[in-house]
Amino acid sequence: MTLRHLEIFRSVCQAESITLAAEHLNMTQPAVSQAIRELESFYRTKLFERMNRRIYITESGRTLLQYTDTILSQFQDSIHALQEIQHSGNCRFGVHVTFGETCMPIILKRLSEELPDITAKAFVGNSRKNEEMLLRNELDFAVIDNVTLSPGLTVLPLCRERMAVVCRPDYLVKNQITLKELSKEHLLLREEGSGTRDSIEGVFHAAGERTSIYLDSSSTSALLACAKAGLGITILASSLIEHSIRKGELKELEVTDGSFFRQYYLAYHKNKYLTESIKQVIQVVCGCCKMDSTAAYDSFIYPDSVQ
């Protein structure tokens, strides 16, 4: 058995098809099938069930896939670590959408100024996508705002940000609202898988209320535009909406019996080898969470452990 066998096995699992995996790997279908048979012979178990011209991964296959991800990830890490000794470092990191929209220009500028010898590649996506990429070793670390408690990740609390409930000034006459009243309004919220959405639904769930989702979107710009058009109420990080409030395009509603916050985390694969380059990039990215009160994140609340 070789690393190539495991690479082929993982590709078949991801594609859920021998044919598609062969196309992706630029191999013939018989060659991929032979590699799977050799793996099954080596482990003396069936890795896939073949029914109705489709394949389904078995329990043994799922177990092997967990080890495969770890083995291949550590192999790639060993390459990166050894290459870094002779060459400038590389780092791939992800951030959740809100952090990306408010801080990514500052992050990239600081990286270019402070770490010019490190090639950093950034990804902006919701927390669920960032976690999936971490588990597949497609990212070295990520700043996320939602945690699924995956046993494959190391997750450290970073900071907390207040979220504001806003609407067009003439959408509601009153400036105060209860959670029960809010749950019955047209809510304009982020998509499922977003840490913002999970945090909001957690507050309503704790209060025993069900929400009425009028629009969900991965675009905060779309949510803000709809709120400004008077189509409903949105709940977003304070850093994203304070400018619109100052201009009078939106007003903040006081929730009399509740509040909305998001907890941000630093996450990386538990088996990840953090090179010096990755550690340096982490310092810059996390440093952008601690900007002074004149910056966009003046509404952050920091745990004592990260002051």
C-alpha cells in the first residue's frame, strides 16, 4: 500500500464514483478500480458497497477515510515544513464573511508590509465552509464565528462582537422591541451555516421563539440593501452597519429582553504542524481583532485570556 492508494481512495470517496474519480485523477477507470481492490485486499474488508451502478462507502471505508485525511495532511505538512527551511514560507488561511468584509484589506496590507517573504493566500467564506477546508487541509488556520466541536480541530476563543438589530427608520415607529415581537417580523438573515445565523437562532431558541425568515443570503450587502429599502429587519455585526446608522439610512432597535453577540475563534487542524511562517501570519490576522477604538471593530469585547 502506498500514499497513491490513499489519494485514489479519498478521491473516490469525494466523487462517490469510480468514473468521476478517474477523470479527476487523469487515470483510467480500471486502474482506479484496481487500486481500490488492492486496498480492500490489504485491509481485508470492503470499503465500498456496489449497488445499482453506484458505490456507497461502508463503515470500514469511513474509518479509513479519517485516517487517510490525517496521513495525507501530515505528509503535505512535512513537505511544507521542509521546503520552508530553504524557501520563503507559505500560508493559506480563511476568515468568516464579516471579518473578511471589515478587516481583509487591513490584513493583506499588513501582511505585505510586515511579512513580505511569506506567500499568504486568503479565503473568505462562512464558518462551515472554513471548517470543511481545515479538515481537508486546504487551509492552515481560520478565524471562524461558529464551532461544530469537530474532534479534528483545535479551537481557541478569540474575541466577541455585539450584533445590532436594525431597520429603515420608518419601517417601525417604535425604537424598542421584544424577542417575541421581533420573531414575527420579516427577518433578513445570513444563510444557514453562517455563524451569524446560528448565533441569532440560538438567542430565539433559548427564548422559546421561532423566527420568520423573509430572506436569507450569503451577501451582507444584499441584506443591508433590503433593510434600507424597508423590506424587513436585519441583525448583523455592529462593525458592518454603524456607517449606515450614522448616515440615517438605518436605525437600531433596542431589544428589551435579549441581546445578540457573536464569539470569534481561531481554528486549525489538531494534527497541523504550525510552521514559523504560519505562526507569524496568525499573529498579524489575530492582531487585526485588537485594533484601537477608532477602527471598525470598536464594538469588540475581549476575553481576559486574549488581552
